[in-house]
Amino acid sequence: DLITLVSIGGWIRGTEVVTGLVLQNYSAEDARLLRQPALVSFLKSKLVLLPGKMQKDPLVQNVSRDLDGIQKMVSFPPDHVPSEGEVKDLNLAAAKLTKEIGASE
């Protein structure tokens, strides 16, 4: 259970860092690397397997909800190049969630 939460938190923080780097020197090639729908689906599937008590935790519910939004942002078609604005939106979403997770400690 803890491994699942740490993995999800690590991926979210990593997404925040990577999108920040992409924004520093935007290129279409780098922005395409942000397409990760299968990974987010996998992380969400692990959240569903948490014990009921953990699933009811407000932070876990927020993470689950916000992952839905992030999943949409990283599920673009293979031929789509995310714009700088789209990368910025993903960065802001990941940063917001990272901050929420950090504030709960």
C-alpha cells in the first residue's frame, strides 16, 4: 500500500520536474515524450486496489481525482505535439498535486 502511494507521488513529482525542463527549452521532440497514458492507467489501477479505508482518505481521493485530469493531458494521440501551453498546464497540475501531497505530511 505504501509502495503504491510512494510510486504515484514519485511519478507525479517526476512529471512536474520533466515538464519544467521541457518548458525551459521547449522542443516538439521533448514534448512528445510526455505521452504516457498506459503509465497513468497503471497507477490508477493500483489506487483502486488500496484497502477501503485508504481509498476514503481525502488525500488519496484528491490524488485519484487529479490523476484523472493528468491522464487526459498525457493521453494525446501519437502524432500530436503538445504545445507549450499544454506542457505548462500539465506542469501546473503536477505541481499542484505535489504541493497537496507535501502539505499532508
